[in-house]
Amino acid sequence: MGFYGKDGQIYDTLDKKVGADSRYNQQEKQNQLLEEQNKLLAQQERERQLNAIREENRAWLEEQNKKERDRIQREHSEEMRLLSLCDEVGINKSIIDNYINYIFSEKQVEEKERKLFEENNKIHKQLENERSTLWNDEEILKKIKIIKKIKNNDLSNSDDLIGYYGLKHLVEEYNSTNDKIGNGILGSIVTAILIFLFLGLLVGWWTIWPFIIFSVPIIYYLCLIPSKNTTKIKIEKDCDAELRKLKKELHNKTLDNKEEEINKKIDKSIDDHYNIMKRCVDTKLNELNEFRINHYNYKIDKLLLDMGLDKKLKEYKLKYKIISKEEVKATGDVDDYVVFFTKEAEKYN
């Protein structure tokens, strides 16, 4: 008689079993402590990684906040500098701001230019909508490709074909008709065999069996050929009808050609918008230059440059005109410019 220990071994004495169980319990406790230690180390590692991520995020946020504070500080400093310059000249900054906004506003333009803007924006929006729906054309091209496969009896991937709306009936018709052909041929062959069996009973098997051998293939092909021709004609007819409908929807153009055509039109609408805007800005700039020649004021000229008018003009490849002494017809004071800026900014409202 032996004693079973916790380790699964059999011991011949109770003392040996107790000793083995004690060692087993000690080993189990060590394994448990080791597992708990590994879990603790893993948890500490996860916390370390999370803390590192938090620290990186905190540093990134601090950097972004610093950049934002610096940007706000720069803008504030620039705003205070321009306010100080305007005070030195004796003109309210908002008057110049409104006037510069007027120069580059597509809303404050002559009626004929506004109509051009509206017409061009409408065309641009239509083109964008047309481009956003090109995926429909891509689906049509896929359908056309699949129907051509059906027409050529290539249904190796029929499960995918059935998934396309509008094509399921063609695939089902193809499979259904083939089943009918098979059933019809089988029925004809069975009928012929039964007839030959009946004749065999009457005249003898040795007389009739050669007719059975030669007649069955003949019956098969006589049934198969017209049935297949009828099926092929029916499927081709349905495929052709489906192709005509899809090609009409596609307007007989490929997807790539349509996309290229639309992109060219969109680029043209962008160029048209830019050219209209450039023409409007140039008209307003000419009016300003005419006024400057007849009411020249060095402080206002310098202030307009400080306000960044020349930089904005460069966006339309235009330049702020530097007026020479020979071009100056008369001088003007700040009040003249206040009246001019105010009246111009209220144009076309």
C-alpha cells in the first residue's frame, strides 16, 4: 500500500509523502510569489510607459501652448505697433482696415463682376458635385465588364456577379436555363431508352442493342444544339439590352477621361475666379493710385506699406506703385484720405 503525494507520485511511507507534500507546497508558494512578482513588474512597466506617454503629451501640449502664446503675443505686438503708427499719422486704424478689406473683397465689386463671380462659383460647385459622384461611373464600368463575362459564358466568379444589383437576373437566368436544358436532354434520353427496351422485348435484345448505342448520343446532340443556341441568343439579347442601358448612363465615356475632363474644367474655373478677382483688385488699385497722385501724402503712403498692402497685392502679381516727385500733381492731408477710404469702403454695398 502506497501514499499518493500532491505531486502525483506514490510513496511507500507516510513520512516520505508528508515531506514531498511539504516540498510541493513550498514550490507552489514560490511559483505563486514569482507570478505575483512578474505581474507587479509588468504593471510597473505599463505604468512607466503610460507616464512616459503622459510626459510626452504634456511636453507637446506645453510646446503647442507656447507657440500659440508666442503667436498671440506677436499679433498683439504687431497690432499695437500699427495702432501706434496710425495714432502718429492721425487716422483711425479701423478706417484703413476696412479699406484694405474692401480692395480684396469679391463682394464689394461692380454688378457685372459680381454676376461673373456668382456664375463661376455656380459652375465650380456643379463640377465639384460631378467629380464627387464619379464613383457611380466606376460601378457602371464594373457592371459592363461583368455583363460581357456573362455574354461570353464566363461565370467562374458568379457569387460576386450576383452581388451587383441589376445583374442577378442574368446570372439566375443563365443557371436556370442550363438546368432546364439538362433536364430536357435527360428526359429525352430516358424516353428513348424506354422505347428501345419495349422494342427489345418484342423483337429481341440482340437485334435492338446496336440502335441504343448509336441513338443515345445522336438524341443528346440533337437536343443540346438547339437548346444551347436558344439559351445563348436569349442571354445575349438580355446582356445587350443591359449594356445599352449602362452605356447610355455612362455617356460612352471612360472614367479616366471623365475625371480628367472635370479636373481641367475645375482648374479653369479656379483660374477664371483668380483672373476676375485680379481684375477687380487692379481696378481698385488704379483708383487708389490716381487719388495718391492728386493727394500725395508721404505718411499715408508709408502707413499703407506698414499695413501690409504690398504683400497682399503680390498674391495677384500686382505691385504697390511708388510715386515719384515728377508724378505728384498735388498734395493732400490726412482728412482727404479719411474721406476717400471711407467712401471707397462703402462702395457696392
